[in-house]
Amino acid sequence: DSSLVGGINQQNLPKEYSLKQNYPNPFNPVTKIEYSLPKNSYATLKIYDISGREAGVLIDKFETAGNHYVNFDASHLASGIYFYTLNAGAYTETKKMILIK
């Protein structure tokens, strides 16, 4: 997917898994989602609509330890409230974001 841009910073390895609030929020149409992996992990980062239907998969692969980010382009989605969930190892966290067009 050419609209997905990501990166990694391995300078200071995180001590624990974390999922940060997207920025900016509310957003239109692109937002940045950051997450941290303390060790190499298989990770998924998925977007869900307010009804719980999957609206996109941003990450679904084995990732190296470090601080990661993806830029999510929601130009194909309708305005509204969405949730994004990170699953890595035994860690799961979900945050809310608002798309305003």
C-alpha cells in the first residue's frame, strides 16, 4: 500500500509495550499513530469503525523492537469515530480517533 508511510527509532529501546494517542486528533485525512515494542514481536495494528467492523489493517507483520509509527490516510473513509487496536505479544490496547472531513 503506497499510501502507508512508517518508520522506526531504535535509539532508545522502550521498556514496555505502548500505543500512543494519534496526532492530530480530530484529523482530516491523515493522522500519525505511534507505538512501542520492547522486544521483537508479531504485531497487528487495525482500524475499526464505531460498529466494530474492521476498516483497515495498517500493520500485520513481525516487527523489531523499538519505537514505530505509521501515517494513516483515511481519505477513503467517512467522517466519524474510529478505533485503532495494537496487538503485540500478550499486549492489546485500543484508542479512539475522530475523522472530520
